[in-house]
Amino acid sequence: MRVLRALTVTAAACAAIGLSAPFTSASTPLGGGGGPSNISVNPYAVHQGSTMQVSASGCGHGGTVTSHGNFPPANLSAGSIGFATVRIFNHASPGHHTLSVKCNDNSLVATHRFTILEGNPSQGGIGGSFGPSTAETAMGAGLVGAAALGAGAHVLRRRRPVRGRV
């Protein structure tokens, strides 16, 4: 009898939750309508002059990402999770800073912290785009010349006399 009562209460609770879910999702606008939330930055620590990816949920119709004096305002894309790429100013002051995300469809503002590192970012991906120096070119030409001389000497020493000629 106790098991039957527990199953009945559990079934009634599940039915109440299951029937109320469509009503709550139908009454909230696209993106939740609760303003920006779940803000993240990648990378958290960024060099002056570098770019940083910002993402936020809750702005179904897009929004704006700002940070006073650190980068120009950027547009947050529309959707369940919006994205924006911001470029940190070369003259931005190093240290901990705060960025703000404001949705286009409401006036709520959310903030998130990030760090600006001093100095220029690394120049990744340029290895091989610079030509060899004069010294490297001279050494390479010398090695090719030495190999040609060695091959010529080998051929001359292994030469066989041609038969049939007097």
C-alpha cells in the first residue's frame, strides 16, 4: 500500500512539471529574456593589441560588448549563445579590467572580468615567411658546390675505358 501511494505521488508530481514546462517556455521571449548571462572570455589573459572572443547567452536578438578604454564597442551576434571578437587597444593599460554585455532586447547589463598583459603578443605562424639571411645563403651555396665537386671526383675515378676503340 505504501509503495502504491509513493508511486501515485511521484506520477502526479511528474505530470505537473511536464504539463507546466510548455507554458513557461512559451511565455519567455527568444533567448530567455532574462538578460545576458554565462559570459565567458577566451583567453582570460590577453596581450595589448591581441584579440579576445566573448560569448554570452540570453541575448536572443544580439547585443553590445563594451569596456571603457580597452577596446571599441563590439556587436554580439544573435542566437541562444552570442559571440563577439574584440581587439584590445595597443595602448590599453595592463591589469584587471571589466567588460559589460548589454542585450538589444532589454536594458539589463552583465559584467565579466579579464586581464590585459603588457607587451605585444607573439607572432605565431610566421616561421618560414622570412627568407634566409646572407650568411645562410652563402653556407648553402658552399655545401651545394662541395657536393658537386665530390660527385664529379667520384665519377672521374670510376670511369671505365671504352672498349673497341684503339
